[in-house]
Amino acid sequence: MQTFKDLGLSDDILKSLEEIGFVTPTEIQSKAIPALLENKPDFIGLAQTGTGKTAAFGLPLLHFLDTTSTHVYALILAPTRELAQQIAKELENFGKYKKGLRTQVVYGGTPITTQIRDIKRNPPHILVATPGRLQDLIDRKAIKLDQIEFLVLDEADEMLNMGFQEDIDKILIGTPDEKVIWLFSATMPPEIRRIVGTYMEKPFEVKIHSESKTNENIDHKYIYVHKHDKEAALKRVLDYLTDFYGVIFCKTKMDTQELAEYLEQEGYRAEPLHGDMSQSQRDAVMAKFRNKSTSILVATDVAARGIDVDSLTHVVHYSLPENPEYYTHRSGRTARAGKKGTSLAIVTQQDIGRIRFFERTIGVDIKHIKVPLQSQMYNKKLEKWTEKVLNTDTIELNDEMIAKASEMFEALSKQELMEKILALEFNKLYKKVEKDDLNISLSERRDDRGGNRRDDRGGSRDGRRDEGRRDGRRDEGRRDDRRGDDGNRGERSSRGYQPNPHMEQFFVNIGKIDNVHPGILIDILAGHAGLNKKQIGNIDIQKRHCLVEIDKKFSKMMDNGKILKYRGRRITIKKEDFNS
């Protein structure tokens, strides 16, 4: 079996890979890394999400990197802030022992002045960026790319789908001709071929067939509950699945530690696994998990990469990941060595749309199932327990022991004895609960006034705010949806809408059928006219169009003649007379 040691990587990189549990390279990694290390060619990697592309280009970059240099050595472009953040985080993990390594990630939605200050104070060796924000930095002369040696385009087809073609062309033209270009994409539409023909020289190409992307032995499911019912739903599931042996994924180290401690207090055999643990602690946890003295592992994505167990029955996404790649990585921990397995997501109203997006992107059917009722869970446990009792082999007991037990139980009827035995077995499990049914109906999407229900972060409760995260959202200039000081933007009350006298209204020819949410509209306007979130007012998203308020002081910036596209569709933005 091939390992990362066989690929020719430097010792400092191999040391970090060993610590985070990277042992066996994926297909794209085993084919790309040796070729990239050999002669630094221009490169095309055709691979679907979830195949390990970040390590395929990140490890060779770190291998070649001279950390004594004072200029930006490598530029990585990604379509969304989530992917850019993920890439930067993984590079830091891979380069843990690369002395002096400096990486920085830039994207919209955060103050550009802060990013400019950070770049000047601590110039990065590797810059990870979304195209729109990078172009803004270039226009402000805040970043110099005249000495970069490598330029990576990750998910190139997605960047073009999101309207970044013009920005990408400008960036490619403005960087040195002698740079090496590594392009990764799931598909090769004509626009990608144009980039290849225009900017790349005799690229080496590797194609990973999408058929190997998903494991057909994995049964993908999700339950749909309120955020405050997640813990109760998880316990109900664990009690119902009497043979559960698997990994529960959380987003952060703190969440992992707290959930593991909570489950342990509730009587479950659970252990945490995260990056703040020493190697000896990790080894001890994994030893208990492998010998099944612990049946539940609560882990972060990074820590779980060291898990190499072939008999897991379940993977649970307690916190849904931001992108399909991590969902696929997590789910792939089960159903190994030809066995069956289940990937179960605990989905709340904020992220139901992300499940739909994962289905489309990964090409799997994620089935909605119900959280068991208390009575269903008890019956399941009782069936398993009685089956265990009936199948227990008896041992030779002397007559004195049998007589003694009979004497002590003589005062009890058969029913009373059975009740006490069951109480002994189920006492910890049987707890009175106020809420028996923890499920949310999938039709529970609108309130009784006909408007979208709001969650505590300002997004619609049916999760549509999240649905466009990877298939059509520009991240440059996106308003943080969690802010509470801007009211319910993006939703027009059924009681009537009063226009703001300080605002002018504009018509945009995309709407709900295009999977548009307020964040996408703000990103488009930021890219079109350089607006920021303070200059944008109410956003009303209809089925086929949107109405957007712009501060009158800045509304003239909208008429700049720039052609915009969203997911291949030309966008029209024009002034709207509200009273007409």
C-alpha cells in the first residue's frame, strides 16, 4: 500500500502528516504529487469534491517553499470564503514544521482595511483568496504579485459559474509569465479550456473518475430538529441504535470536548478526539475505541483523519460541515472493507438547504428519517435485551446458590420480579420527558402570516440562506447574516412595505428560482458598484426577481455599464419606481 513517504515529500511535511493521521494518499494525491515534485509542470487536475485536492497541491507547494523569501511565493484562488478558509487552515496544519511559514486568507465580508494592515505587517508566503476581494486589494495596490512562482486555481469551474471570469483573467495577466499554474476543476467547460489554452503551457493532466467519489454501501440519512433539541435527538438516536459503533463529528475542539463530556455524564461510552490532545492521549483514546471499550468517538474533522477502523456502523454529523468535501470525507469513515454503514446528519432549520446542496453536488439521495419516539426507543432496547438474555449460555450453578436465590425472591410474584429486573436494566434510560416527538415537519417552513419564519441569526428558518453557499455565491462584500442590528433585511412584511426616503430601489432580474439569498445580492452589488453593506438597505426576494434598496448618495454608482453574470445568466440591474 502506497504511503505519503513514498511520494518524495520533505521530512518536515511528513512529520506533520503523521501527526494529523495522513497515511495513505488518495488517488488524486498519489498521481499528482510525484508529477508536481518532479519538474514543476503546469498541471490540470480533474477531480470531484471530496477527493483530497487541497493536499494534492498544498503539499508540493510547501515542499518547494523557501520561507526566507520576503515576497508572496504562491497564490491560491478559491470561489468561496468557506473554501478559502479551509485551504488556509489545512496548509497551516500541513506546514506545522515549516519554520517561518506565513499564510494569509482574504475574502469579502470582513473589513478590507484590516486585511491590508495584516498583509503589510506580516507579508505572507502563501496567499489564499477569493477573486473579487483579491482584485480589490490589487486595485488598491495593497498586494504585490509580481514575484509569485505558483498560482493555483481551485474549483475553477465553480469560480467561472459564479461570475469571476473577468477577475481571474485580470489576475492571470497581472502575474509573471513564468509562473507555474495548477488548475483543479470537477468539469472542463469551454471557459476552462480557454484559460488552459491562453495561460498554460503543455499542462500535465490527471483525471479522477467520479464513479469512485461516493461509496454505494453508505446509507445517507438526516433527521430534522430544532436547534435546542439536538442533544436530546442525539441521545434518542444512540439509545435506539443499540449496536452503534461510530464517530460523531463536531465543528470545533470545544464543541467536541463538551459534547463528549456531556454524553459521558449521561451514561454513554464516549471519548473526545481533537487537536489539543497530546499524542499519548490520542493513542489511549484510539486504543479504547479499537477494542470497543469505547463505542462513541466525538471528533473534529482534522483529528478524525487518523481514524483507520474498518467496522464503524455509523458516522453522525452533529454539526453539519460547510462544504460537500468534508461531508464526503466524514461519511467515508464508515462502510469500509465492503461493509454497510450509515451517515446520519442532525439538521436544524438553519442548514436544511445545505443538505439539499450536498445531494446535488455529491450525487446522493440523503433520506429524511424521523427521530424515534420514546416508546419506539424503549421497545427497540427491550427487543435487544430480551434477545441477549435468551441467547445467554447458562453455567453450572450449585443447588445451594439456586435455593438461596429462590428463597430471597420467594415473596415476589413473577410480574414483580420481571419489573425489578427491567428496572435494573432500564432505570438510567427511562426518564420522563416533556417532549416526546422531537421532529420538525418538512412542511413547517412558513408562519401563519405567510412570510418566511426567521431564525435567531436573521436568516429564513427553512435554511434557504445556506443553500447557495457553494453553487452560486460571490463571497466578496457579503454581509454577515448573524448581525442583529440591521433588522430583517431580505424579507418584506405582509403588513406592507414603506420605502425609505433616503434610499432608491433597484430591480434585479434573478430571484428565488435561481437560489438567490440576501448574501448573494449583496456580493453582486459589491462587485458591480463597490458598495458595502451599510449602503444597502432592504432586500426583497421574489420568485423571479429582487428589489434592492441603495443609499441615494451612492445609487449613481450602479450605472457603470459593467456586464454581470450569475451562474451563466446575464444580470440586469435597473432603477425601479416604487410608486409606479
